[in-house]
Amino acid sequence: MSEARVHEQEPQKKGRYIWTNILFFGISFLIAATVVPWYGFEYGFHWSTWLWAAGLWLFSSTSISMGYHRLWSHRAFEANGFLRGILAFGGCLALQNSALHWSSDHRIHHKHVDHDEKDPYSASLGFWHSHIGWILKRRNETRYDEQYARCPDLKRDPIVMFQHKYYWLLSVGANVLIPAILGLAYGLFWEMMLVAGVFRLVWSHHLTFFINSLAHIWGSRPYTEENSARDNFILAVLTGGEGYHNYHHKFQSDYRNGISWWHFDPSKWWIKALSWVGVTKNLKVVSNEKIEKARAETLLLKAKQKAALMPNAEEIMQKLHHEYDQLVTHLSEFYEAKKVWLESKKADLAHEIAEEKAHLIENYEQFKLKLEEQRLNWMKLAKQYA
Ligand SMILES: [Zn+2]
Ligand SMILES: [Zn+2]
């Protein structure tokens, strides 16, 4: 084994097994994989059990995506106390530790993404480690000795701190009492405990864990190749919109993960819809100009890598850079013209002469045409190599 390889595997060997987690995740998985199907074959299932299981799963995973991830870890929007309370409760049901703890880990993940030692669930150490291994075996004991120093903003949120203080009481309570009460109400006690309790929890755990594992392994990287994060539609569907992970790692403060209206991102739709009734506000979005520039930059790098292997590399590189520079110039001209035009529309000055307004619109339309033309030129060239 080479020296580099030994070094690579060292962090995995270090660390301490967390036996409570091993037992909990092991036993719950075994029950979901064996007792639940056995029960179904033996006694059959009532449809209401699965409906409740699906409802509880969607509620808890949305709380993780909207609350733990976009609200608390990234401050991508603001939410009123009522919604924060609901999301904090949903986070208890998801059983993924407190919002404060989760966000602290997640902020480290973004800061040191793919770093063997510093990223708590680094995909560079493989699927198993980033999926669940990091929960079963703790490598870095000092990580939690900082009193969550990187989350001073969250420490000022009384709802986050209340949830953190009573986390285990609330979580165990929610995960046992909700299925139990439902089971008693429907006269399906064991069925509800098994399906809406255990199976739902195991299912929701592993789907969320896929974001740390699969979303760093499987998919495309249109916005940056600086880290392993990937965009993956299937994962987006399974995780309530969290699968556009390459975009997210490039622009983590954006409240959206799927930026086009047709991208499957229910958390984004919830956050937007709730802003219309004042429950959420200050939704952060990255400008289209920045997004398009990031895509073009990534395409340029990919094209350059391929072109470098060709005999006339120098000439192709020059062409690529020329077209890329043109695109960037046209992009900023277009967005500037658009901004000026929109501002003039907003100001709606009565005394403004019609001529000037017409000039602004004309300007905007011209830059738009130029940009569209350049987009075509650029894509035609870059796609040959990327
Ligand atoms: Zn990630
Ligand atoms: Zn994130």
C-alpha cells in the first residue's frame, strides 16, 4: 500500500464507536427490514397506517429541509415564531439531533467540504462513512467542545435553545406517543408502532443521509467542480428538493435548491408560498447573472481540460477564452440595462420624457438580443469540448 493510501485511510481507523447509535440504528433497521414485512404477510396492513406514516415522514423531512437546513444552518430566509416552533417539533420527530447541533455540523460541512479530517461527513472517505459511518464512529472528539461557537445567531433564538435543552425528551416523546395515540385511536396499536413509528423513521433517516452520501457521489456538477456535491433529480424527489446539491454548495445562502420553477423543490415552494401570507420573509436569492456566470465558468474549465489533450490546444483555448469573455461582457451589459429599465419603470416618473423611456427599452432589447446570440456561440463552441 502506498504512503498516500495509508494516509487516506488513517482518519477512518481513528475514532471511537458510539454504541448507543450502533444499537439504535442497527435494531431499528432490522425491525423495519424483517418484523414489518413479516407483520404485513401475517396480518395485512390497513391503508390508514401507511397514510399516517407518509404524512409523518413528509412533515419531519420538510422540517429538516426547510428548518434545520435552509432556515437555521444557512439563514436563507426568516420565519416567524409559529413556523419555527412547528419546524423545531418536526425536527424532533425526524430524530436527527437538535437544530443547534445539526446546524453546527452542517456549517462545518460547508466550510470544509470533502476534507478528510474537518468535514464531519466527508464524501472523500467513501459512501459508508458519509452516509452513516460518521454517526456510528466518532473521529473528531474536539468538534463538540466549542459550545457551538459557530452558531451564535442560533443561540439567540429561544425556540432553538428550548428544543436543544429538551431535545431527547421531546424526540422520544414524539416518536413513541404519536404512533401510540394513532394506534389506539384506530385500534391498530402494533401496526402503527411498527409502520408509522419504526419504518417511517428508518426510511426518513436514510433518505436524509443520502444527501451526505449519494448527493456527493452521483449526479452532475454544472455550477462548480471545486467540491464533490452533485445535482440529482431522483434525490430531489426523494428528499423534498434537497437533491440539487451542486447548486446548493455553490450558492448556499439561496433559499432555493432547485432554481427553475419546474425543479422539484417542495421546500422552496413552501417557503415562497408562506411569504405571501407573511409567515416567512427576506427570502435570499442569488442573481441570475451570477448563476449563469458560474455555469459558464464551470463549462469553460471542463472544455479546457478536454482541449488540453488536443494537438491544437493553444488555439482552442484562445477561442474558448474569447467566447467566454464575450459572454461575460454581454451578461453584465444585459443585466445592467435590465436593472436601469426596471428602476425607471418602478419610479414611474410622470415628468420623464417618453423618448427616454423608449430609449431604455430599446437598449434593454438590444442587449438581450446580443446576449442570446452570444449564448448560442458560446454553447456551440464549449459543448464541442466539454
Ligand atoms: Zn453537502
Ligand atoms: Zn447546506
